[in-house]
Amino acid sequence: QLQASGGGLVQPGGSLRLSCVASGFTLDAYAVGWFRQAPGKEREGVSRITTVSSGLKIEYAASVMGRFTISRDKGTVYPQMNSLKPEDTAVYYCATAVGRPALVPGEFDRFGPGTQVTVSS
């Protein structure tokens, strides 16, 4: 089971760090993706981190490039979200996949419950 946490209410320009942990298995064996879904919108990819033989392979959506940083440490995956904007408001989900998936929901096979991020003054 996956569990995302760390969401909350933050003012524009603020920061949040989310976490994704797994129970019953280790995240280290999988590619981990972060997705978000705002009301009335489709779920979209935010970031993905994959461990490959040469190190880490990381991808960011254009909308968060330069503001979000994803990392993994001891079985936990952390997206650090800086310079948050109102349009970042959404429910954020972490998900796992085997191999090197593209940053699209259909290529991830396990999603956890989301955590709400609200950016508002």
C-alpha cells in the first residue's frame, strides 16, 4: 500500500514537502511517480524518479520545472515543492511502476490515496 502525506494550505510563493512511503514492499525497487488532479481536470504527471544502473533518472512536467525537486532516501520519495502557485492546487498522488515508465498515469499500476495541496492567500 502506498501513502502520500505532507499536503496542506500554503500561501502563493510558499513551499511544501510531500512524502510517499510504502507498506509491505520497498519503493526502492520501483519507479515512483507523482501525479495531481485538480477539480474538473484530468490527472496529470508532475514528476518521476527511477533508479537505473547509472544512478537516478528524473523527469519533471514543464509546469513544475525549476520549482519542484524530487528525491528518494531510505525507501521514501520526497517531492520538494517551492514557489507554489494557485494553479498547483490539487490532490497529489504517488504511484509505482516497474521499469522506465513515461510520466503518464496509464503507465503506473499502483496509486495510493492522495494528499490535498491548496495554494491560496
